[in-house]
Amino acid sequence: MADLLNLLAERKLLVSDGGWGSFLIAAGMQPNECPERWNLDRPDQIRAIAAMYAEAGADLVMTNSFGGSSLKLAPYGLADQAKAINEAAARLTRESIGEGRVVLASMGPTGKLLMMGDVGESEIYDSFAEQARALEAGGADAVAVETMSALDEAALGVRAVKENTGLTVVASFTFNHHEETGYRTMMGVTPEEMAAAMLAAGADVLGVNCTLCAGEMVALAAAVRCAAPDTPLLVHPNAGQPQRKADGSVFYLETPEELAAQVPALAAAGASIIGGCCGTGPDHIRAIRAAVERIHG
């Protein structure tokens, strides 16, 4: 197993992996199918995705557990399998990448809104805690409470990990940018508010992921770094903005070279970990790896 904070102290700038969804679809995942169920039913495909990112040069490889909380699994009738699904998710990535890289377990939103009264705080906390314990049991080194928009849900996720496991916690939010209001999540949270709230909840690393391309994340990364100058920062941009084909499928235009061209600016803005989100693949990670190697000589 690898300690994320120790690696950051040693190397300063790490490379993470890229998107998973498009590769699951390419392997046969159908619309409205539960991706996390593949940890139990299609383990070889999950191992293959993790392995291709390790081979591309990622120091951190994530798990197929973004929607693995019991609350998110409930509509699929899989809430009672949350423990098995998340243990398998972490174990499959660990088996694929070996001991020298970080297994960064993914914990995404539950799909429930506290402000709307969909669910209570204790239910969200317990769902995240169950997920985090299972990910640790499967061999995760750290958890990314990721693609968050609401402070209350994200804080519950961070607390659930810190209070129930020994895992390092990344708290990563997704932002939009508007000329009038600057960077905000869809719940109206600013980078400064995110940083303060997540550090108060116990996050070890802050992050920004999804929605924006690498160029759009440079100023966002700088804003988070300014708000939390002593905290490592993860940056996972999309490969440009999504485009839609005539058949309704989505694709992304930003090439590996175009994304990697932003790596020096992201590093200068304060990024400690650079990878990719939607639309990125192993070629993007290879290009990021090469850019990082050029920075460090």
C-alpha cells in the first residue's frame, strides 16, 4: 500500500488516472445499468481499466465505486450489497496496480438533497461510513469524496471517512464559471467556501473535478490554493466540453496534447495531483505524465 501524503511530500506533483465510464460502455455496459455492479459480475473488465491507467503512468488509480453508497445503489435494488460491491471495487484496483501506487477510492454524491428533506443527515453519514469501511477493507489507501456541489453532503462524507477509517481524504467539488458570479457549484458554493468547510470537516486534500476543461481550471485551482495555501490540491478536468452526436451519444474534443499543454499552468497555480475526468483516457494520462516529467526534469 502507498501513503498519499508521504508521496506528495516526496514528489510534489503526482499523476492521477482518467475517466472510467466510456470504457465500461465500450465493454458492453448498457443504459440504466449499474456500473458498480460490474465489480461483482465483470471483475476482469474493471481490472483491465485500472491496469491500463497504471501502465499509462498514473501514480493514483481510482475505483469503480462512484455510485457505491447504499443510498445510490437502492434504486437498482442493490443497497444490501453495498459492502460487497465496495470491497470488490478497491480490491480489483489494488490487484491491478500493485503496491507502489495509490488506490484512490471514489465516493460520489448519494443523489439525495438534505435541503429538500429527501433524507436525514444520519442516513447520509451512515451510508458513506459503510462505503468507506468497505473500501478500506478492500485495500484502498485514500478516498476521494468527489464531484460534490453541496457543503453539507460533502462534509458528512469527509467526516464519515475520517471517523470510521484510517484513510486519507480528498474532498473534491465540481464548479461552473459565469462572468457575473465567478466560480460556483450548482448549489452556489464558492471555492473559498468549499476550502474552509472541507478543511473544517477534516479533509487532507482539496480538489476540483469534472465540468470544466483544463484551461478553465487554472484560475479555479489558483483560487482554491489561495484559500488553502498549505493543503495539497487535486485537479481532474474534463477533456473539453461535451459534444453530442446525432444518435445522442456524448464525446469530448480535447486531445491529450491539448490537455497536457495546461499542466505547467495548473502546476504553477497550485495543483499537487493532476489527472482527468470525463472524456479522458490513458492517452491523456500518458501526456500528463510526460508533461510532469518535463517539469521535474
